[in-house]
Amino acid sequence: MTSFQDTPVSRRLQHVRHIIIVCSGKGGVGKSSVSTQLALSLRASSPTTRVGILDVDLTGPSIPRMLGLDGHPVHQSSDGWVPVYSDGSEARLACMSVGFLLKKKEDSVVWRGPKKNAMIRQFLSDVRWGDLDYLVIDTPPGTSDEHLSLMEHLAPVHSKLSAVIVTTPQAVALLDAMKCLSFTRATSLPVLGLIENMSGYVCPCCGEISNVFSTGGGEEMARREGLHFLGSLPVDTELVTLLDAAEPPVSDTPSTEPSEKSFALLRRYQQTSTAPLFGNIVKEILRSLGEESSS
Amino acid sequence: MIALQHAAAIPDPLSIPANAPEHCPGTESDMAGKADACDGCANKDICASGAAKGPDPALPFVRERMSSVKHKILVLSGKGGVGKSTFTAQLGWAFAADEDSQDNLGVMSVGFMLPSSRDAVMWRGPKKNGLISQFLKDVDWGNLDYLLVDTPPGTSDEHLSIVTYLRESGIDGAVVITTPQEVALQDVRREINFCNKVGIKVLGLVENMSGFVCPNCKGESQIFKPSTGGGRQLAKEMGVEFLGAVPLDPRIGKSADYGVSFLDEYPDSPATTAYLDIIEKIKAQLEDD
Ligand SMILES: Nc1ncnc2c1ncn2[C@@H]1O[C@H](COP(=O)(O)OP(=O)(O)OP(=O)(O)O)[C@@H](O)[C@H]1O
Ligand code: SF4
Ligand SMILES: [Mg+2]
């Protein structure tokens, strides 16, 4: 066994410091929204942090929409595919998704496993990320072909990998989260921790908290399995709307303004009630990675 | 810099075997077994001989088995976690309780069945493609009124396989489930596009988790705001029937967790009314054919 395998993927990712894989057992629990929030928050963690977000959900890519980048074309340069920057000219939040490669928004990707595998390999080896502090990878639900391909191609950079597991509190979701955990164990993927999402809903009329998808199950599972519990996030309707209809950045018209100002999505995100809660989660993650946050 | 080529320019997905390599030209193509991609493919000889052209030899057996099942319905969702399995379960309960179909009772020999196992069977998408054809051709389904097939989210290998087999044995169509927000709807567009591509009729679209009624103040609010018009608007846009909207009732999830019929348990929930209405519409569609 060699300690460093030289592959196109390892060469491409050698200037990426940490790779964080976001997964869940069940679908629709909030992987993509957690990935998006993680990418936004990490980018905001210091004025120079550079973050990439790679969407390997090939049949249901959500990241372009959530970052307000729907319909952006991807360009090819002599040094590979150029990612789409969601913060315009500042270029500290780079994004790649199969969603950018589809011509019409209703186009579907119907591929057998081998073809998906090839697409993922290409995403990992051909995207010109540049130097990144963090690469966040959003995955499809479950542990599918996509996950197996991902682990296979990332094997040469295994020391940079870690995972975050997202679940909702109800029994069916926890059951599936356990499968996800077994997958990380089987592939020796270190788990940074578990996030319980959609835990409780505050009625906008009377303020009463309803546990629409039950509550507390994630924390209990974390304790039982010896996982770090990163925190729980309530149902936040403001967040749904923000991630649903995020406006495109003003990047196409490069301005001399500091783009921190023009990165409206981040600004609007920071005003949601979820942002401070997620901030604590990010602190925990940074601590686990040995990157104490400066603030 | 040049814009990238369209990623979905591919041969008919149904003609690519599960074990084929990345650039398989499709078994129906003139290049089958002869293309560069075919080198090293396990099917090379059989494809080159022309024997792989034409229908799968398992098809007649599947067709035969399926001929005693009156209605076959696929339950699909684009996005995960929108309530597809819960809906399939409740639909199963409702069909099983239907007075009209009590004569054709078959006793099923597979798992995942309704406890009263009368005339509806639910089936969760098995992992392996081989298992799918085996299931369809080797299990004696007996005389069923309904076969409901619950599938994983998205458009995966399993979908291709099941569609290949069921299409040949006369599937009624697919019911697509979504939630109201745009990130879910964009996956529904892809799912309907998939149905069109492979020739499966869309029986209609169900919008789940539309609105939440607070148990305390009875005030209704939207958790997943339909920021682009929700399922109703999308159905119109894509030319499919809108079957109805089911509000979020936390008790629904619990019923599914414990395997009981929500419809019987909570007859006064607005969600029950919505479910029954949708089931009526689906039945009406099936009778039209
Ligand atoms: N804490 C939350 N409060 C309210 N809505 C949320 C929350 N987290 C996620 N959502 C919303 O729930 C929906 C599903 O989330 P998301 O798309 O992130 O799930 P996913 O796990 O990526 O789904 P899939 O399995 O389909 O990829 C989205 O509309 C998202 O905006
Ligand atoms: S031999 Fe060629 S055509 Fe036949 S399955 Fe393999 S790749 Fe496809
Ligand atoms: Mg997702």
C-alpha cells in the first residue's frame, strides 16, 4: 500500500484542505439545504476562506436553485470545467452540479450506474476549483451508486474526508440514518457529527411549538451511537422560501463594489432565525476539523 | 471558452443493460456489440450476434403473470421525503377496503402486504434489477385488482427496469407525489419528463404537506410555501391532472410508522378528506381506460 496514490482526482484535489460529505439515509431531510448553509457559513467564517460545493445528486440536483444559480452555463477552459461562482467576482464560493449541464429545467438524467460513476469521476477530476479550504459535497438520498463511486474515487485523498449526517427526528428517518452510519463505518469515513433537522415548528399564529416530524430522536441516536451531536434546527419557513427562490447574484456585471455587499443571498441568509443556530453547528464542525473559528 | 454539450444526449435508456459500460450504444443500435465501448463488456458476443435486439426473453413470462393483475400503478416522486411511501400505504388501505373488489381476493405469498391482504399489494423497489424481473415473473400474484409499486425517489436504475417490464404488460400509469416548494417541483418536472420519455401515462399529481393546521389555535400556515404556484400550477404547466392537496397532519407520519390506516384512525382529519377525494379521482381514471 502506498500512502499517496497519484490519480487525476488526487492531483486535482491536492489543494483542497478538507472535504465534507453531507449524507442522510432518507430523502428530503435537508441534505441540500444543510450543504448550502454549510458552504455559506464556512465562506463567511473568515474574509479569505474559499469554499467549493459539489452536487453529486445526479437525478435531483438542488444546489443550483438553492444558490440562485439556476440555468447558469458551465464553461470549459484549457484546465478543465470552470465552476460557477455564487458570489460573483470575489470567487470564494464555487459550485458545480449536473443541473448546470441540463438544457431545460425539466430535463431528466436517466443513467445506469456506470454512466453515473463516470460523471462523478469527471466532477472530481475535471473541475478547476483552485485552492479551497473546504469542499462540501451534497449527495443523493440513501447509500446508492453515487456514494460508492464517490468513496472509490476519493480513496486517494481519504485523509481529507469527513462526513456530516442529516436526519429528521421521526422513526423512519432515524432507521435510514442508521444505514447511512453503517455506510460511513464500512468505508472508514470519519463522521463529524449528526444534525437533527426540522425539529419542531413554531406556529406563526400562536407561537405554539408543534413537533411536526417529532423531536429529539436525532440527539438520542447520536448518544446511543457515540456520535457527536452537532445540534438541531427547527422548521424555518423563511429558509424554505429563501432557498426556493434565491435571486441570481449580480455577478454577470462585475462591479467595483466589494462583492461581500452584493452577495445578497448570504446577507439574506444571515438574517434568518436559523443562521445563528447553524453558526453554532459550524463552530462545532470547525473545532472537530482542528480549525478554531477566528470569531 | 465553449459551453458544454447537453448531458442528456443518450440512446434510449431502456435499451442499456444494467451491466453495460459507460458509452454503451444501446442493445437496439446497429453498433451493438461492435462499438468501441463494447470491448470488455460482458454482453459483447450476444450483442454482436444480434440476439439482444428485440424484447427481453423474460417479458412474455412477466406479461403472463401480470395478466391476472387488473390495475398496475406506479407511485413516483422526484424528490425524497415528500410522503410517497405514506401515500402508497394509505392508497393500499383504501383499495383493500373497497367493497366492489372483494370478489377477486387472492392470497399473496410475498411480504410487505396489507395485514388484511385482500386485493392490494404494496411493493417497495428492490435493490437489484434482476430481482425486479424475478419478482414480476416468478411470484404468483394470483388475481389482483391492484398492484401498487412504491419506488425510490428520482429516476434510477430501478425505475428503468420496472418500467421496461411493466410497460410491456400494460401499466395503467403513474401517480406523482410532491410537496409545494420549488426545489421539489423542479424534481417533479424531471419525473414527468421521464414518464413521457419512457411512455408511461401520468395519472396525476398529488401535492402533499400543503399547509399545516396548528393543533393549538387551528390556524393554518404554510411550511413549504408554494413560491412558484405549487403543484396545481405545475400540473397545468405540464398538462397533467392535479389530483389534490393533502395538508400536513403530524399524525399521518405516526400511522405509517405503526402500520395502521390513517383514514380509519382519523376520519375527521382534513387530510383524510383530501386522501379520499384523490383516491376517488384515481379510481375514476382507471375506469375510463
Ligand atoms: N430546517 C428546515 N426548516 C424548514 N424547511 C427546511 C429545513 N431544512 C430543509 N428544509 C426544506 O425542506 C426541503 C427539503 O430539503 P432538501 O432539499 O435540503 O432535502 P434533501 O435531503 O437534499 O432532499 P433530497 O433527498 O430530495 O435530495 C427544501 O425545500 C428545504 O428548503
Ligand atoms: S456489448 Fe456494447 S451494446 Fe452490448 S451491452 Fe455491451 S456496450 Fe452495450
Ligand atoms: Mg438534495
